[in-house]
Amino acid sequence: TQVAVREAINAAIDEEMERDESVFILGEEVAQYQGAYKVTKGLYEKYGDKRVIDTPITEMGFTGLAIGAAYKDLRPIVEFMTMNFSMQAMDQVINSAAKQYYMSAGDLACPIVFRGPNGFSAGTAAQHSQCFGAWYSSVPGLKVVSPYSSEDAKGLMKAAIRDPNPVVVLEHELMYGVSFPMSEEAMSKDFVIPIGQAKIEIAGSDVTLISFSKTVGLCLEAAEALKGEGISAEVINLRSLRPLDRKTIIASAKKTGRVVCVEQGWPQCGICSEIAAILMETDAFNYLDAPMERVTGADVPMPYAVDLENASLPQVEDVLAAVRRTTYRKLAA
Amino acid sequence: TQVAVREAINAAIDEEMERDESVFILGEEVAQYQGAYKVTKGLYEKYGDKRVIDTPITEMGFTGLAIGAAYKDLRPIVEFMTMNFSMQAMDQVINSAAKQYYMSAGDLACPIVFRGPNGFSAGTAAQHSQCFGAWYSSVPGLKVVSPYSSEDAKGLMKAAIRDPNPVVVLEHELMYGVSFPMSEEAMSKDFVIPIGQAKIEIAGSDVTLISFSKTVGLCLEAAEALKGEGISAEVINLRSLRPLDRKTIIASAKKTGRVVCVEQGWPQCGICSEIAAILMETDAFNYLDAPMERVTGADVPMPYAVDLENASLPQVEDVLAAVRRTTYRKLAA
Amino acid sequence: GPAVVFDLSGSFQTHNLETAPNETTECSKDELWNMFELMYTMRRMEITCDNEYKARNIRGFCHLYDGQEAVATGILQALDEKDSYITSYRCHCIALARGGSVKQVVAELFGFEDGMTKGKGGSMHFYNKKHNFYGGQGIVGAQVPVGAGLAFANKYNTPPGERMPVAIGCYGDGAANQGQIWEAANMASLWKLPMIFCIENNQYGMGTSIDRHSSHSDYYKMGNHIPGVRIDGMNVLAVREGMRFVKDYCASGQGPMYVEMMTYRYHGHSMSDPGTTYRNREEIAFTRSTRDPLEFVKKCLVDAEFATPDELKEAEKRIRKDVQQQVMEAKESAKPSMDSLFEDIFAKDLVSRSGSEFPPHIRMPDYAKSFWIDGKPE
Amino acid sequence: GPAVVFDLSGSFQTHNLETAPNETTECSKDELWNMFELMYTMRRMEITCDNEYKARNIRGFCHLYDGQEAVATGILQALDEKDSYITSYRCHCIALARGGSVKQVVAELFGFEDGMTKGKGGSMHFYNKKHNFYGGQGIVGAQVPVGAGLAFANKYNTPPGERMPVAIGCYGDGAANQGQIWEAANMASLWKLPMIFCIENNQYGMGTSIDRHSSHSDYYKMGNHIPGVRIDGMNVLAVREGMRFVKDYCASGQGPMYVEMMTYRYHGHSMSDPGTTYRNREEIAFTRSTRDPLEFVKKCLVDAEFATPDELKEAEKRIRKDVQQQVMEAKESAKPSMDSLFEDIFAKDLVSRSGSEFPPHIRMPDYAKSFWIDGKPE
Ligand SMILES: Cc1ncc(C[n+]2csc(CCOP(=O)(O)OP(=O)(O)O)c2C)c(N)n1
Ligand SMILES: Cc1ncc(C[n+]2csc(CCOP(=O)(O)OP(=O)(O)O)c2C)c(N)n1
Ligand SMILES: [Mg+2]
Ligand SMILES: [Mg+2]
């Protein structure tokens, strides 16, 4: 079956709400309006205003409130209309949720999901295009996942809701409407993707392309193009940013000897930077035939005009250019 | 002359307030109490309540307010009692200050300084020990500096205040009381350290140690110890985290062929990660005789008990262990 | 010509105040014509934006102001350009009135070089420092403490005891419960800043009606001990007169004031919202037919014998044409140059405002295409 | 024994309420003795902490509660353990009263294994979920929306129409203008949550007196339309009686209430603050001699003939000894094991509460010393 990412997330939330009375969702416009991006469609009709709750536009407040509910073993799903607005609630997410289990030496768990579209959209400019992958993934006590496909979206969302810890789910607005085939297994109510495991989307032998969220699609496109050039690319969809699946990254790097990382966020201290550090500090280094390349968002606040916006975001050609640089030596040999 | 870091910062602020009527400072307890850490000592008496302003404990509000004042060409210095509390104001710092000049295509500048102690202290536990180096340094439109010594502290603070852009100054509580010699030049009212330039604290040939803030001291200690082992370490004090002085990093890496980065913050997507990525994507890679090593804070929320806290923070032995690993091959050769 | 006195009774409610705005106001022919023309230009500009958006010439968000024209217009009449203005993403019309042109606004929405922010900002990001207009803010509520900072600067720069320029921060009913607004109000009250907290109550924050997002729906009382005024925001003369009162209070050092403008938004929240799922068409139609701010000002013009219906039709035609013309000109504008991507990250200098300082390196998605200040990689 | 009636007139002020707390209260001998003993234990514990801090056995921050004992004690008497309690960093005494012991509190401050949070939290981080105590929060204001969430859960878990357990969120006068508190209050009011917003007004936020940080200093009115009560926080009987009234209101589904406790902090803000630069010694001495909550409860005991002065002396001696004893025991505790550094990052399971889930890799400063779940590097 073909399922759009939006429906996959919706199904995951719906199934988990059905399965567990303690699950509820709150956020701006999630109930009567069915979500600014219609991700919560039908939930208000089905579960009513006890469990599907429109909030005032007060991110710090409703995030704190949801965290309090989680301390008491409810399982809130907090929708940020976009993750940009989670910045108003950053202190609550980090200091009251992520660090809580540790600070209380295991007395207070915080089973909560923070979700919403992350990163760029189309023409929404600097304040509405920030990627929070690197920031959230740096925080111990949090789990962070970021789906690419519909299967990812469903399986990771269900895992996030069932997890007894705070989980940030970084979705992508431009993926909501994209449909993917979904396996029988993935259609089932028991389908859960373990947090912390990357997925090898395509196996390959010459170069490893690593990404998460929408730009996994870019890597797949690039892999397809590279095929024509006789280059076999392995594509890793990270799925989880915390814990990062170091094993899969390292094994692939060892296998191919060449790594290109792709993300839409700003370059400095990004997910690609971390992968560079992992390659440096592990055995993988000895297997590298070329330095890792990264392809990232431009180091500017996102401009509005379409050409400037495009130039600020990774494109297939950018990935291909990086791959060519990194495979250059081999091809020349 | 020996000057403590606290006095150096104080002098910088005092001199700039004297020089420019548009400079003022606000924050919790900065005026009558003279600062929680006494950094603003004497300023209230000297400049009065127009320019040295105690605020309510409302970080988001007073940060936004200061930004508005900066839009009108005043030059506010915002003291966060510690940078941890800047998380409540994160949205204002990033969305209203950092991105503003770009979003307005150069119409609205935001000449403002955000300063305060950053990172760990002694026994203040998880919510009061976070390092914000990586996060802030990832944001285009911001400048980020982090002094180690008194000269750094004075020169960078003055540069920050004079800069027509938002500058984050990451100080360190445990350094406030530490005294350093200060040159005649640094004592002068015209002493300004250019933002974006690292300082080579010690030149060396075998290995490069890179750090910022308090842990520069650790690198200096390590360098001293290594001398005894016949290893000549170059120590780079980054001073600025944004713009990062890529040139100095790369040149040193090329020279020594071995790099160890040290920071107190969490490892994932940290400053060390970024340096790994820089070494990967530049010419420097070809000069590396060993993979870069990083020494970072432990990947846990900061615990309170002293032994656990110590174990969570880089110690000289950790730096030495990393240096030994990275120089191992050479020594063995 | 001689000014006419208009009756404003019933247009105001006050909170914590011993005085109140005048219940009548004088207005000259010129003044009223100016207001009408500005409001009609706003209306036409917004309607054009709607069409251009549908024609896919505008991307991203696009929040229209039609229905609320009397609010900004009345405010702008009561304040002068020394007073600072900051508002939310719903900012096209203020950009227009504070030193901008239809062409500049629309060119921005097209993402063109001649746009007010050269294609960098889009719908939510208009600014005009020279005219004391500070945006344009995509983040709900964030403009309010920033606005208090503008007021702070006004106070800072005015000798003690003298009348201060004021600052106004406009925000929606949905934004009104944002905590940072209260934080700003506390400081403004504590420090007696000449700050106007102005809630444009158009009854909805996106799809949520005020009774569902605010436990206190008398927004002019939300400042608690801070005085407040509720104003009929569909009556431009009431807005102007009410704001004169408010400005006078704030400018004289008595501290901030809350203002609630009762108004309505005709369009959906942004372009993806039809605006008809959470409120019914009758409600919109009823408001349009009974409270439309443009119809009101036209009626005033005719009633005062400042204009005949034909003159108004004539003027409308002229303005429509002018808007159309400016939109055409906007379309001639060029796309921003690729080099502009690297500009405006850092300011070089506040005094000369002489353009950008460039960071040493601006990484691009393809590293090889990065900007280096000296032209070559390190 | 028979209960005695105590006069509480003058102990309360109300806002937006038609009813008010009783002006008299009944109290039995046992009840009053219990309150006294708890309060005196709190006092001795805090004084001991002061000494131990000065002896360098405690590190970091250490915020003491002496002077404010009647507040927590009275609240705890009025609520029961099904009611949730959350407060700020000034939390030792609530940890004590909500299921903790002097030993556990002090051992935590020593950074020992037997500490209430096993040496992980220190002074600001006490919790006891079993006893519905949720901290302990190092970030000013943050506990208040979280507290509203506890109230939310109480409502969620109670069948509609039934009496709900309440939640109380305590915070200081300095915290009271944090915007997130207003955000929480708006939701609590909108959704009729059984939430008590409790301001412990000890007159100062660190070194800043209320008139310098708050434009509105009638904190019980800060909820605006939300009802409020001001209570003499030095009178434990008034606190108890007032809080019964408040609890009753909130539990019955009428929505939240604001409470202002008039109290005083004897110590400086934390250990680095002598507490005497921004307020003079006379003020402290005067409060101690005229309003001390312990002297007050002792006087009540004697006046009601529940105790003789000698019995009280005896009891004080016993409690002092007990505190001392427990501190000694705390000192015998071990330092936390190094392995505990890796525990409690993730919970494994909410139901069995069976300890930690370990991430695959926990990086340590020296990479080689990292934790790997399967014991070896990838
Ligand atoms: C912090 C934040 N949260 C959410 C949003 C998304 N958002 C944009 S406008 C809006 C509704 C605001 O309503 P209101 O304040 O009444 O203003 P109006 O649109 O009616 O002018 C929302 C929820 C945002 N931009 N920022
Ligand atoms: C967000 C934040 N800002 C600042 C601080 C530093 N700080 C800790 S307590 C305190 C004063 C709080 O005063 P008040 O709320 O009156 O409580 P009290 O200490 O009197 O009990 C401050 C400024 C903090 N912990 N968190
Ligand atoms: Mg609205
Ligand atoms: Mg206080």
C-alpha cells in the first residue's frame, strides 16, 4: 500500500491512543482545526477534547504543563506547529524533561514526545526554517528520531510514544504529502522501529551516503545517478540522531572507505560534524580512502527568494560533487 | 600587572561605558548587588540606574527588551546570571537578534552583547553546568567568543561591545578569580582583540592542542607535562567560536600532523566535532599523521557529587591519554 | 476646509483610568481623505496579494490585513514618525504606511531585488528603520518585549521630564497570553516606559476563537494594574482619537498602557487557511456588511459632505489602477543576485550604515562553492 | 484531648472571591505538636546545613528555608499525599516532610549514595514520586507550568464531577513575574485545573526587593481574574486553614487559585550571600523577634495549655539530638560508585520502575574510558 507520511504519523498516533488511555496530544490547532498541517486529522472527533487539546500559543507554558503530566505517567505528545517554536520552550525540554531522570536518580521518568516539522519548508524564510537536529541530539537524556519515509514515520512515532523517556521527533513539512509503499508488517498495529538503529536504504560498495529526514531522498537520487557512472553508493538513513547508530556508520565506512554526509542544517557543529568526529575517533579512520565530505545547509539565515533558498539547501548536484571528490582518487587509480 | 579575569571584564565594560554613552548593562543583580559573581562591581555607583539596571527574573522579556533597544542603536550588554538561563531567552537571541540583520537585508543591525558564565561550576549539577559553545556557535549572524585569560577577557569584551552585531561572550565562573599577567598594551583603553582570531598560546611541533575557555588551562598543563616526555605541544586558544579561526587551526594541524581538541561540553555535535569536520574537508587532512582525538565532557547530565563531577569533566590525564594515543605511531616509528 | 466633529460615543471602554478618550473628534476633509486613501490602498494591495499568491507568484506564508485597515491607519495618524512601531507577521500594510510603497511590498513578496528587504525576508519581514518601523516578526509574541525595548531606547534618549516618543507593539488576541508579553509589561510598568501594548483582537488566533485560547477575554484589562482602553477598531476616527489619548498618557512618563482594538480579519489566517471552517460565512458576511472599516470611512466622508459617492468611486478607480501599476512595476524587478546570499550576515558599522562585514568563510552546501573572504580556501 | 479554637482574624485577604477562609480554626494537641516538631526539625536541619556548608562538606548552591517553615508545614497539613507538590530549589524541607528524612536530605548534600537522589542532584534536586513530591527545580519559574501539568494529570485521572486531588506549585516573589507562570495560569483557568499558584513572598528575589522587581506587589491579585488569597505565612494555623479553603475551591473543579504567603527568609539567598547588604540587620532581627513562625507555634502550644515551656525545651533537645544523629549517620554513607555515573540516563520501564536503560555508548572525556553496552568499542 502507498501511504503518505502525514497519514503514517496520524496512524501511529491514532493506534497508540487507542492502545493506551494515558496517551494524549496537545498543541496549537491540533484538535478542531485538525493540525496546521492536518497531521492530527480525525483524532479530535475520535477521542474528544479530553485527549486532543488545542492550546493557547504559549509554547513554554504548555510544554512545561505536558512535562508535569508526564511526571505522573501520562504520555503526552506535544505538537509544535513547527520545531522553530520549540525554542520558546527550550528550557523546559532540556532542563525539565531531558535531565529529569538523571537528576532524580531514576525517581522521575518523563515519558513524553515532542514532535513537529523541522527545518526548511518552501519560502518561509529565516525564522521558520531552522533545523534542530544537532542541538537536540547533543543532549543526554533525550532521544531524537527523524523519519524519512512513511514506514520510518509510523514505526518511529510509535516507538517514541511507547518510550518511557522524552523523545523528540523531527518531521519534515515537505514530506507530509509524499507517499511511500508500506509493507504489511508496517501496516500492523505492532510495528515499532527501535530507536537508535539506522537503516541501510541501499547497500553499496564504493561510497557511503549518510543522511536523515528529507535529504535521505537526495542521497537516494544521487545513488541512482551514480549508478550510471559506475559508482555503487550505500545510503544510510540515520532514523535516530540520539542515540546515533555508530555501529552502522562505522561498518559502512569501513566497507566503502568513503563517506559523504548530508544534512540541511547549518554546518557548524552539525550532525555531519559529529560523524566526522566518530570517523576520527574509531577504527573506521584506518579504512578511509578519502576524507569525509559533508554537504550541509549554507551558513546563512534562510533567505526567502526561491533561488537564494535553493542555493542555501543541499541539491543533488552538491551531493554528486562531494561524491566525485571523495571517489576521485579511486577512480583515477 | 596581575589581573583577575573578573576585573578584566569589569574594566572592559567600565571603559566602554565611559567611552560610549549608548552602552548600558542590564541583568539580574547587576546593579545594587554588583553582580551575582561581582563582575559589575562599582558600575552602579559610577553610572547610576539609567545605565546599570537590575531586571526582574524574566530572561525572555529582558532579552527581548534589550534587543529592541539595540535596534535603535543603543548598545546593551545583557548579563545572564549564568548562560543556562539564556535558554529561556533562546528564541529572542536567535530569532530576533542573530537573524535580524539578514532578514532585513541590512536595514536593522543589532549591536548587543550577551554575556555570562558558561559551562560547569563546582557542584551546581545538571541544570547549572551546560556549555552553550556549540549551540551558539552554529548560528549565522551571531559572533561567539570565549575568553581564557584576563587579556582575552578584556580584549574580547571590548571587541564585543564595539561590534555592531550580536556577540555572545561565554565566560567561566571558575576563572573569574584567576589572575593572569596583563601587558601594558592590554591595560590600555584601546586594547581590543579582533573577533575571529585564535591565539597560539604556545608554539610546538609534535601535536596541536585546541581548546577554549577554562580548558585551555588544561591544555597548557598537559603541554607542560608533555615537555617532560619530549613531546612538543602547540596550544591553540580559540578565543572565538564564531567565526572560527579555521586558518590557524589548519596551519597548526599541517605543521604538527596531530590534533587533540578539548572542551567541557557534551561530545555530540560539539566544537571538537566541528574541528574534526574542518580537518576532513580541508587540505589539513593530507597532513594528519593520526586521526584527531577529542576530549570532551561526559555524555551525561552533570551529576552533583564531586567524584562523579570530576569524572564527567576533562582532566589533564584525559588530555595526556589522548595525546599519547595520537602520537603513539610517531613515537613508535 | 473647516473640520467636522464626529461622534465617537460607545467607541471606548477604559480600565484603571480616571480619564478617557474624547467622545467626539474633529476631522478635516484632507485628513479623512488621506485615511480613506491609505485604507483603500491597503485593501487593494492585500487583495492583489491574494490573487498573486493564488497565481503562485508569492510563496510561503502570506498574512493579509484586510478588515483591520482602520487599526493601523488610526494608529499611524495619532502617532508620528518619531514614535516606533513594531508588529507581527501581519505587516504588509504597516510597511506600506511607514515609508514603503505598494511596489516595494509586492516586489518583496515576489522575492525580487526591489523588494523592501531585497527578497530576503518575504511576507513576515518588512522593516524600515528610517521611518521607525521595526517589523515584522515571525515568532508569535516576540515583538512585544522588543517593542518595550524600543520604548526603553526612547526613554533613554529623552532628557528626564521631557515628553518622550512612544513605541507601540501590536499583537493578536492569540499572542496575548504569551508570557514574554507579561514580562515586558512588568518592566514597562516598573520603569515607566512609553510603551503601548496594542492587541488587535480579530477574534481568532488561527482557527481558535478567543474563548478557547484565553481565559480572560477583556484584553484591555490584561495588564492587571496597568491601565487599558478598548477601542472600536473598525472606526478609524475612534482609533485615531483613542490613540491620541493613549499616546499622551505614555509619552508623559506615566508608564505603559494596554489597548484592545476590536477588529476582524476577512481572510483566513494565511493562504492555506480558507478561514471558513472555524467560523461561518454568515459571521464574515455580517461583519463585512455592518462593520467594514472602509465603508465606514466612506460613509463619514459622504455624511460630512467631504465627498460625493461619485468622487469616491473615482478615487477608488484611481487607487486600483495605481496599485495595479505598481504591481506591474514590481514584476519587472530582477531576482536578487547570487552574491546577495553572502551579504547582510554581519553589519560593518552603525554610523555609516555602509553595508556588510563578511565572515572569513561562508560554507555552502557544496564546500567548493563556499565564499572565502580572500577568494580561496584556507 | 479536646481541640482548641484559635483566632485567625487579620490573617487573610482575598481577591475576586465571595467567600473567604475561616477566621478561626480548631486544632488538637497532637496536631499542633506535630506541626511544631516538623517545623523545629526543619529549622535545625537548615541550620545544620549552614554549618556543614561552612565546614565545606556541602558544595555548590544551598538555599535554606529557615523563616519560612510555617508555609510548607501549613500547606502539608491542609493537603494530603494524593495532592501533588512542586517547588523551587529551596526544597530541603519539603523533601523532608514528603517522605524524606534528615539523613537522606543531608546525605544528598554531602553527595553520598544514601542521599535522596544518590548524590546526583544536590541541594536543588529532591524528588519523591511515591509521596507526590516533584521537586526541586533549579530554573526560576519552571516548576509552575510543570505544576499545572501535575494538576492536569489529576484532572485527567479523576472521573468528571468528582473531587480532584490538587497540585500546588510554590515559587518566590522574584519568580512571580516569569511569563511562563502566566501562560500556565491561563491554561489552568481555561481548563479548570485544580492548581494552586503559591507565591512565597519573602520580600526579596536574591538581593532585589519586591518593589524593585515587580510592578504589582499584591501577588495574590496577580492572577487578574483568577481568585486569590493572601495569607500570613508566619502563622502555621492560618496557612493550614487558608489552604483548606483553597484546596476545597480548586478540588471541586472551580479552577485555579493564587495564594500569596507573607513570609521571610532568615538566611541569605544561598551560601555566598550574607543576606545583609540589601536589607539591614534590624529588619532581620525585628522579624525574628516579632514574627518568628516557631516562636508563634510554641506560644500557641503554651497558650492552649498543650505544652509547658519545659516540655518544649525537652522536645527541642530531643529533636536537636535526632537531627545531629541523622547527620552523623549521613556522614557514614559512601560516595556513589563510579558506575552510577552511567545509570539513570534513560528509564527502562514506567511500570516496574526497574532501573535504567543504557544507551549503546556513553562517551567519557577519555574516549577509551567510555561506556559501551557490550563492553567494547564499535
Ligand atoms: C511562537 C510561535 N508559535 C506559533 C506560531 C504559529 N502561528 C503564527 S500566527 C499564529 C496565530 C496568531 O494569532 P493572533 O495572535 O490572534 O494574530 P492574528 O493572526 O489573528 O493577527 C500562530 C499560532 C508562531 N509563529 N510562533
Ligand atoms: C531562569 C533563572 N534565572 C535566574 C536564576 C538565578 N536565581 C536563582 S534563585 C533567584 C532568585 C529567586 O527569588 P525568589 O523567586 O523570590 O525566590 P526565593 O529565593 O526568595 O525563595 C535567581 C535570580 C535561575 N535559577 N533561573
Ligand atoms: Mg487574532
Ligand atoms: Mg523571594
